[in-house]
Amino acid sequence: MKIRTRMAPSPTGNLHIGTARTTLFNWLFARHHGGEFILRIEDTDLERSSKEYEENIIEGLKWLGLNWDNPEIYRQSERLDIYEEYLVKLLDQGKAFWCYHTKDELEDERKQQVVNKEAPRHICSHKHHPPAETGGEKIIRLAVNSQLDRKIGWEDVIRGHIEFEEGLLGNFSLAKDLRIPLYNFAVVADDITMEISHVIRGEDHISNTPKQLLIYEALGAKPPVFAHNSMIYGPDKAKLSKRHGATSISEYRKDYLPEAILNFMGFLGFTYSHEILSKEEMAKEFDLAKVHKSAAIFDQKKLNWVNSRYIKKLSAADLKKLVGKEIPDIAIPLITERLEKISDAGDFNYLWEKPEYEAALLIWRGHSREDTKLALEKIARALAPLDFFSPDQLKIILDEVAADVSAKIQLPKTDRGLAYWPLRVALSGHEKSPDPVELALVLGKEKTLERVVGAIEIIG
């Protein structure tokens, strides 16, 4: 059997992390088996669909590198002739019918079923009534036998056997008109004509599957293999939403590398041999039957860690391009070792811009402005005659300054913070930064001395 998977997003919102994860699973499965992956835009919901959202979805998938195999993207809005042909076929064979129940009648039926503690469904009691009798309201429904106790089931690759009672489905709707198909019908028609072998989608579609199986049966077509992956939850075990942070791929693009997003998403429901893998490496290991049934937890800290691993692999040129700064080459290792997100590079502005800070920040805990000024002056005097310095040489200078100042103010033992702390602040303007010796080496003797002198002026 030729493996053919598809992703069929609706352009009613930006590309969601959950949609992207399911797209990845479809892509991985197809690539693992040497099959094809198809992209289809389900835009029959004219009121909610928009070109803007469609473009966001397409651009997001391109950015992630999840390439599809159909040369032209399929759009349901361009396939109305196909849906009409299939609907006419069902109507002619008596497997579908025009229903003329009004909205009020349908609501009354639903209310009565609730009172009777029955499953809400429409059982059409008068078919084929002409529109004139009902004010023109009509819809095409599938001729389901509501009295039949047959089970509609399938072997879900991820979840095992699932079944529903056919009689509980009622005469569900297929289309508002011959050229206005509804979701379940359009999906089946598309998957038949596109020869989709495996439908891999979220578990929120499980309830749609028995209806779709009945449509396949009515059309005399073999259904695909179904696999329903779990939802993605936040750390609080609630469905992933805005309150957990960003949920659309476009919101992640400014801070994360596409390879990192893919790597992270690949673990949302599957376990691989290594934590860092390319999508091609994941495809080699991917096994649909081993996808987890339980909900995947979106761990922001894990994503940041994965992203940091990919940032470390960047060339100097690529890092500069992403950050948008002309970073000194000597500073690249220092930055890449500490970046989790691209925007974190802003925390290192002091490497190319003179930092601003309050004098109080220079003072090491428990000491005075005078102690701090003395330490900075000693550091400046020691650095001034040097053409350059090595890490060991600078450490010796700082240790000697700390010892001298500690002795002068009669401390029982040397407090190294007296020298290292004010130098850290003078060079970075922050309480937290890389080791001041590392910073001094990156900045060089001239800038280091300039900032130490500036700190002396600030502390007065």
C-alpha cells in the first residue's frame, strides 16, 4: 500500500503548536515509509476562513521545513464540483436525502431527547417534503438506520479498538446544499480522491470518525487507517491555551530556531533514542504504533533547553544575522553558551554598548563606597601599563587587589568580592553576568580600563 498522509488545517486562525505537532507526525510517518505528505486547506467555512490565516499556516510550515509533496496546495473551495458529484450519487442511490425540518423543529426534538435522557441526534421522520411546506429550509443528510444496533468501529493505530453505536448517530448532515458541503462529508470526499492511506489527527476528531466511516460505506470506498494522537496540555494539565503563553508558531519565530521547535514537538507524544535529533533522524525512528496515548505536556523550560542546544551550533555569521547585531567574533562563544532564546542576546548589549547603572550597584555587600572606589582605583592602576592580559594574569591582579583592600579595612580574611564584584558591574552593568574575567577578555584592555575608570567616576 502506498503511504499517503495529509494535513488539512482550516484557515480560521494562525498555525497552532498543536496543528504543527500533528503535521510533523504526518510528515514523519510518510517519510519513514517513503510515502507522500499532502497539504490541504479546508476553507469551506467561508465566514471564519481568511487568506491571512492561510498564508500564516503555509509560511509557518515552510519555516519549519515541513515540505509537502503536492505541487499545488489543495483547497476545498476549489473542489466544489467533486463534492456535488458525490452528493448527487448518494441522493440518487437513496443513501442521502433532503431534510426539510425547520430549526425550531430540530430544537424541539433536541429538548425532548434531553428530557428522555437520550443521546441528542436527529431522526428524520418526514423526508422529501418540498421546500414550500417549510419555508425553504433544507439540508442533505445521510440515511442512517436509527433503529440499528450495529457497532461502527475501527482499529486506531494509537488507541486500539474504538466503536460507537450507529443508531446513536442519527441522520447527521452532509451538506447545506449541493455545493456547500459540511466538514465530515468534504473530508471523506477529499481523502478518497487524494488516496489518503492514513489519517493522523488529534483525539478531538475521534467523535467524527464513526460518521466518516458511514460516509465511506455509503460511497462504497475503503476507509483509511485512523490514528488519533493526544492533545497538548500545559504544565497544569489543562488544554494548552494563551494563558500558558504563546500557542501559535508565528509567536515563536522571533525567539526560537525552527530545528529546535521541530525537535521539541517531536517529543510531544513520542520517545526517541536521543534528545537532540533532526527531523530526518526522527523520521527514521518514528513508529505510529508507539505514539503515546496520554496527553503531551508542553514544558517551556525543555523547549528553551533544546533551543539553546541548537543556538550553540550556529555559525558566527548566522548568529549575527539572527540577533541583528555586529557581535565581535571573540564574544560569540560567550554568548552562545548562555543563550536560550534569540531575544536573550539583548541581555548582552553591554558587550557592544557602554552599560548604564546606579552607583549603589557597584558596592559589594556589607562594604562602603570608599572600599569599592579603592578597589576600582587599584584595578585601574594595575591594568593601565599592560598592553594586554591573560586570564591568569587578570585573576592574579584581582586577587591581589582584593587582598590589599581586605587588609586595609582590617578584614579577618580576604573578601574576593571586593574586586570581582565592582569589576563585573563596571563591565556589564548587571548583577548577573558571565565571569568578569571572561568579560574583560572579550572587551579587551582598552574598553575594560575605560569602563573601570567610568565606574570610579560614577561612584564618586
